Amino acid sequence: MAQSLPHLSDGPPRRATWRRLYQSAILELNRQRLPQAITLARRAILDRAEEIITRPPTDEHSALNAALRTLRTLEEVAAREAADHDAA
């Protein structure tokens, strides 16, 4: 099933935007589109983190950190799979 990648608007990112982009990245099955999905999600997460950095810690701070760690792992797994695929 193909998924279209959501685009970030020029306006300030909202809480729902980073979560939607993150979910799109972790659910992306197309290997060619996965790097772009990860990049978009990471950008939205970092933008949101920058937006709330001066606020007292909340559950969203923890969620942002967890999402970044998960994207990093997903990126590593995708790179390993691509290398294995290329070697075959």
C-alpha cells in the first residue's frame, strides 16, 4: 500500500505535525521513500523541540527524544538492509 508523504507548511510546526510525520516514517514500507520520510520527520521533531526548549519539561519532551532515537534506529536498519540487498 503506497503512502504519500505529508509536507511541512511554512508556518510554525504543531504538535500533531511532528507526530504525523514520525508515524509516516515508521510505517513507510517503500525503501526508496523511507530516507525522505525520516528526514521530514526528523526536521519536524527538531523544529518542535526548538519551539518548546525553554518550557518546563513535559511528556512531549520525552516523546520527542524517543522519536529521534527510534528514527536513528530505523535509519540504521534501512542502511543495513540496503547494503545487504546491494551485496546480494
